[in-house]
Amino acid sequence: STYVVTGTFTTTGCSSQKNITVSVNPKPVANFVLPSPQCLQGNQYNFSSNSVISAGSISNLQWFADNILIGNGANINFSFTNSGNHTIKLVATSNNGCKDSISRVIEVYPNPTITIFGPASFCTGSFITLNSTITSVGSVIDTYQWNTTSGPVSGGSNSVLQVAQPGDFHLNVSDIH
């Protein structure tokens, strides 16, 4: 919108008048949709702006995670280095310098912590039992899978494994969020 403002100054019978044109530029409306939460290990978030402006154009989009600039542009990818709640802020700037911002909170799930315990050796003809303790914050363990270097162990789908042959064993777990 454009407006003409007129000012008149009168003193001792003399007057002077001056016009100035004032423009009111629209602000952009910053907006984005949060992607679904992910686990910390291997997380890769894609943030996409769907900001709009009624006239003119959006000339700059800045993304912040926990008040630190993480990128510019309509689409960015970002990986978090710690779990928990993080604030994502988008600042949209118009070609006339008008700004708007929006902040949203996203959760990054912690990875489960696995502890394996049991004897590390046994005699020929016998077996050992490997046990595991899983710590998973705010979720429930969904799957267990014991593996060796040659692949999954048959019957190794719970927190305890009986071992009758040598090898390197590791446990993969998944939790429900």
C-alpha cells in the first residue's frame, strides 16, 4: 500500500507544504512442517519452507537449531549430535527487508544402550549363556537380534543367548517410538 502524507507549516502568515509518499510493504509469513522424529544414530532431517508473501518476494530464508544458524534456503538437511528436544526456527525475509519467523520443537530419540554380560569362555561340549541389559529412554524394545560375523544367530531373538561354539557375538535392538 502507498500513502501520500502532506505536511503544512505556517508561521507569520507564510506557509510551506511538502508531500512524501510512504509505502507499506507486506511481511512474509514464515512456515514449515516438522519432519517425523528420528533416532539419534544416523539421523538426517530435511526441513522445507512453505513460507509465503502476498506481494514482492521472499529473498532469504535462514534456519536455526537451538539459536545456531544451520543453513540458508528453502530446503536444508541437518543432523543432530545429541538427543532430546530441539528448537528449529525459520526466519523469512522479503525483498523489502520485512521479516517474520516461526519456531517449532522437534524431538530426537536417544539410542538404546546395550550391556552384554556372561562368561567369555567355556569348555568343549558345554555352553555359556550371554545376557543383556537394555536401557531405552521413553520407549519399549521391539526386537532383539543376536548376530555373529557370518550373520544372524538362529533363535537369537531375545535378550538371552546360549552359546555352544566360539565366535564374536553382538546384539542389535530396536525400540518403538
